Amino acid sequence: MDLGPYLVLATLEGAVTAAVLALTAVGLSLVFGVMRVVNIAHGEFFMLGAVIAWALAHGLSGHPAVGFGVALVVAPLVVGALAVAADMTILKRLDYDPERTIVATIGLLYIIQQLTLMGYGPDARPVAAPFNTRLAIPWFEKGAEGWQMIWPWGLGTTSYKLAVIAAAVAVLCAVWALMARSRIGLVMRATQSDREMALAFGIPVERVYALVFGLGAGLAALAAVLIVPIQQAHYLMGADPLLLSFVVVIIGGLGSLPGTVVAAVLIGLSDGIISVFFSPTLAKILATLLVGLVLVFRPQGLFGKRGG
Amino acid sequence: MRVYALHAGLIVLLFALHFLLPAYHHGNLARVMVLASYAIGYNILFGYTGLLSLGHALFFAAGLYGMGLGIQHLGLAPAPAFLLGLVAGAVVSGGLALLALRTSGVAFMIVTLMFAQAGYLTLLYFGTYTRGDEGFVIAQASRALWGIDLSDPGNRYLAALILFGTCLLLSLWLVRTPFGRVLVAIRENEERVRMLGYDTFAHKLAAMVISGTIAAAAGAGYGLLFGYAGATFASVQYSIFPLLWVLLGGAGTVLGPFVGTLFMFYLIDLSSGITTAYMLIAGVVLVALTLFAPQGLMGEVRRRLWKGLP
């Protein structure tokens, strides 16, 4: 293949990464924006979503779509409920102090990870996609008789990958509608902009916090259910999404949802493209250094407006 | 006076244990002392200056690899290699400090975390020299310091004791100097210290370099004494361990890092007999600590028994 088809392939793979990353990162960004809590255990909520999806797909017999469909609804709810419980038993008692919550969520990370290791084991396990038609992509090449359409070997995608992108876009629109158009979104934004004042106006801030923490974790779990037919479920799979979500949230500006989505698309696409041409380790080194330097020299993020 | 007696007493006790302990615990204690030196370094930045770093594994690894690569690829003798490790730690911590200290609070934690992660990935990327995750063994022949074979358990214990004792007394002396007092004041209220005319940036920079260099000394010592260097020592886990040890033992106490390391080491040692998922216990301890004893073990001692404990 020439460079062109490679680039198309990398962009498609990158778009799938970007879609899943956007969901995960929006969850992290929501928690940070409203609660001012840096949730180190976010990647583990992602991993839990994937593991629950495997358990459901494995436990329910019949067409793969049945188990997957159930997982799509159940996994985010279960993970969200767990997160709400963690918020009410641990984070609330720390008064959401930024430094102590970081230490506590590191502890939570280890607890979730190791409990999964004990219950689920160290193997990576696949989940069948509900539908998986291969779609070849045509390419135009100038041959002896002028331009003609060819079907290069290996250039193609699956219907499932396209569905992942569409689903992510739909969920992101729903989150936007929730935040911008609904009453509960209004309450969340009020809490975000001034906690004391929200409390004075009778908003149950602690319940809002629990809800936001659960919503953030649920989004991560949903992203994981979507990606698990492409990757595999593994108890250590939370590390990469966590790191990349941090990258995205910081570059997009801490707590800014539109910035987060733009940064996710940017990082997902460039990660896909860089990984095709260079070593994935080098891509990660560049991404982590970029985050560090952005935080040092532009703490409001590349797209943020106010100082952080 | 009582303060010096207490700390000298600990070192004498550890020296006496050299002759008393059975081989298994003797080996464990040597390891605990080296790791406690790492925690002492961490405590100077976190406990006394109030800066929570999530990237100290970078400094530990700088010492470990500065020493290890010096022996492996430059053919250095152990003493200059150890020095090279210290210099590497000082340079890396100084460089990171210049960048990271422009930020504060949560941003400081994430910046240190990100640079440490980049350092870890760099170690993996240059796998031809560092052998990545697999690591490399430092040959027994090149671990003889002035004719003393450091791979011998007896010599190893005493060398670890010397390293630990030096770090302990250094940190005790440091926090009682005017410089150390300013660090504590920065932890309590940085604005006020700046108003009083102190250059807080210079003090924080110095604290981070001292902290990083002690961590590097522990890393280089670990490599020399136990003969192994691997990229795992640069991973996030090894940045979180000293935080855990210091929190457990008591942040901002001189003895805390040692108490915390000892406690955690035996907690994991005993629990790994029961389950392979021993990190679960680390997680539960972390959560329980932030909830119930934010002062740590020695912090509770200071609060209840002895107010003047340094």
C-alpha cells in the first residue's frame, strides 16, 4: 500500500480511540469540574465496565448481541452505583480535600484492581461484538488507463467500529443536553461555579456530588463496554485510559467539557497516526511530556479561557 | 538532648540487631533500611515542605540507573558509580523542580506524575541499554567497595545501616536548622513566609534537590546492595510507595519514614503469605489512613505523648 491508504486506516483507528477516549475523559472532566476532585481510580471504573461486560456476555447464553445489549445498560449502572457508594463512604468524609482525595483514590485504585484480580483472574478475555461486518474501502489510483478504483488489501473497517463512533457521538450529545438543558444540569453547573452559594440556595450539594461522581464513573464504564469487543477485558487495562484521559482533560482545560471533546479527538487521531508510523512508547513519551509542559506553561489548558 | 538520644538509640539498636536477628529478618531489615532512606528523602519534600510529589520514583531510578549504567557501560568502580548516581539524582530533581515549582497544589502532583511517567517510558524506550522491564543484574565482582564484598549479607546489613544512619541524622539536623524551620513555615503558610521576606522559591527548590538526592542515594544504594536494576523501580508504584510509608509512619516526623516502611514491609510480607493480591492491603491501608489517622503513627505519638518530637 502507499502512504494514502495507511493514513486513512490510521485515521479510522484513531477515530475509534478518540470516540472512546472522549467518553472516558468527559467523565473525568465532569468530576474534576464540579467536585474539584482528581479521581485517580477513574481508569479502574473503566476496567470494571469491561469486566462486567465480559461477565454478562459470558453468563447470558444466546446471540452475542443479547449479552452485549444488557451490558450496555447494566455495566454503567453498576459501576455508577459503586462510585456513588465510594463517594458517600470515603470522599464525603474527607470533605473533598484535593490532596487527601488523591491519596484515597489511589487506595481505591489498588482495592478495585486487586479485587478484580482475585475474582476475575489475570487473563485477558474477549467479548464477541454484536455485529461485525467487514467493510472494504475503495481507493483511487492512477494506473495505465487513467484513474481507477481499486480495493487495496487490508484497507477496511468493520461496521462495529463505525457504530462505536456513532454511539459515542450520541452519548456525548446526551451529556451536553443534560448539562445545558435540564434542571439537574443547571444544579450541577451552579454547584460548579460556586459551592457556597449553591448551598445557600438550598441545593443538596452532597447529593449533587454523589450523582456527578457516579455519572463520571458510569461514562467510563460505558466507554469500556463499547471498546471491549475490539480490545479485551483485563484487570490492568485501566492504566492507559487513565493516563490518556488526564492528557485530554489537561490539554482541553481542566473542567471544560467542549475543550475536553476537542482535545480527545485531537489526541485520539494523532495517537492513532503516530502509533502507525512510530513506536507506541515514543507516542506515549511525547504525550506525557506535552501534558507536563502544558500544565507548567499554560495551566488553563490549550482551549481554556480563565486561569485555573 | 532527649531527641538525639532517641535517634542515636535507634541506630545503636539496629546495630545490635545485626548480631541477634535470624537470617531471614536480617535480610529484610537491610532492605527496609534502604527503602526507609528513600522515604526519608520523600519526607523532606512532602512532610516538611508540604509539597506532594507523585514522581519520586524518577529520582530513585536516576540514582539506581546512574549507578547501574555507570558500572555496566562505563566500567566505573562502585564508589564513583555511586557518586554518579547522586549527581544524576541532583540534576534530575533540580531540572524537574525548576519546571514543576512554577505550579502548585493539584497541578504540581500531576506535573511530577507526568514527568516521572515520561522517565519510566524513556527507560523502556532505550531498552537496548537499560534492558527495560527485565532489568539487568549488577555482577557480584563489580559490587566490591574498597575490597569489601557488598553482596555478603553481613556487609550488606552494615552498609545499609550506614546509608540509613547518614540519611536519618542528616534529616534530623536539617529540620532543626533555620533552613528547615523556613521549610516548615512554607508548609504552614507560604504567603506569610514570602511577606516576611524569604525567597520561598529558592527554599522549595533546595528542598526538592535535597529530597531528590537522598532518594537517588537510596536508589544507588539499593542497586549496589541487591545487585539489580529494573524499570519497575521507575514506575508509578514506586512513586506511591514512599508516600504510603511516610503517611503511615507520620509525615513531618524524622522517625516516621522508618516506622512506616517497617510496618508496611511486614504487613505485605505477612499478607502475601495469605493472598497473591497483596496490593489490596496497601489500598485498604491508604484509604483507612486518610480517613482515620491523617497524622500517621509517629504523628499520633507526637500528638498524644511527646509534643516536641521532631
